[in-house]
Amino acid sequence: MKKERVVKTNILSDEEKLKKAVTSGGEIPRHIAFIMDGNGRWAHKRGLPRIVGHRQGVKTVRAMVEIGPEIGVKVMTFYTFSSENWHRPRLEVTALMTLLLETINKELEDLQRNEVSLKIIGDLNALPDAPRKALERAIRETEGNKRLTLVLAISYSGRLEIVRAVNRIIASGIKNVDENTFASYLETADLPDPELLIRTSGEFRLSNFLLYQIAYSEIIVTEKFWPDFSRSDLFECIASYQQRERRFGKTSEQLARSSEF
């Protein structure tokens, strides 16, 4: 029989093209923060219980965490459960806490294998015992991992974080406080501020998230619900970030002059 010659092609998928474009197109944000909105509406649109939307949203988080180290992101922060979310129906809160416990127990091995460390911001003591202990264990066991820091904001309030920082500064006896001193008393003291904040589901509000830290973050709002947010969507958001001029109060002309030196 005559052998057919196999010809290898270099055809890239759309996702691969987007990834290649952002990794060669400019600065990759060190820290990306996500407001994961739309899980419940995603489920409602399909006639499903809200918790199904939250379960699907966990898969999106996993996909984002996998991308981070691939392209050089060092920190990813996810708004997982706000302090206001405790006011949701009791059955939904219970289901969310159960899902949190299941997810941590299931994902811990992958976090270790991929050298991802876990950090929690918010009031961890407000959680039921089982998910709180599971999170504390995951934090301890992943502490030495350096490839990516995964930050979950749980029972979190940006306003309360600022108030608590103020009270700690008062208790320390410090009289003169500058921005660096104040930032050192926040829960994110050991992290860079987010360069990019992404919010899904088309809502244009911050929802009490990282109010101090996002002072100069670039903000992108997408209409997609969080469970539908894909790897390609993240690459497109980063590409948009790379096209923006980050002036930090300066003029374009000043930036152009400083880049000459």
C-alpha cells in the first residue's frame, strides 16, 4: 500500500491566537480581580436552581486559575461571597457554604500540583466550622506555593476592611499615617494592587469590593454571565487593558517624555 504523507499544519485556534497576541502584545497585569456576577441569572435563564449556576461558576474560576500562570499573572482575586450575601435566603446561603466546602476539598490537590497558594480576605470567622476549617487547612498546606496566589474574598466588605485598618492603626499608636502605612494595615498588604478589574453580567458598580486597592485599576465590564466567561474572554479583556494608556494623573505628553529616558 502506498503511504500517505502526513503534513503538519500550524493552524491555531481563535483562543490560541488571542493568547499569543496578549503574551506578545504588551504588559500582562500582575494582579487581576474578578467580580463574578450572574450565576443566579444564568441558572434562571435555563430554568435551573440558582445553586446550579454557582456550581457552573466554580468551573469558570478553575479555568481562570489555570490561565494565570500560563501567561504570567501572579495574583487572581475572586469576589466569592460578600458580607451582604449573608442576607440572602437561608437555603441559598447554606447551599453556597456546602459548595465552598466541596470545592476546597476537591481542588486542594490541584492547587498543590499547580503551585498555587490560597489566601482569604474577609471575615473567615463568620463562616460555619466545616468550610472555615477546610479553608484554614488549604491556606496552611499551600503557603509555600509561588506560581500564583489565589485570593478568595469571602464574607468580605471593602468598607469594613478600611474601618478595621483604621482601628488597627489607632491601636498601634501611630499618629502620622501616609498611604504606604495605611495600605500595610489592609488585608492585601502583601499583594500588589489589581491592575485590572473585570466584572461580568453588565452591572456597572463596585459592590463594596477592594475599594481602596482599585483606585487606579482598569475596569472592564462584560455582558456575559460569569458561568459563560471563557478563556478567550479573559484574553480579550487583557488585550483591551494593553491598549489603554495608564496615566496615573499625568498627561499623555508627560508619559511620552518619561518613556524617552
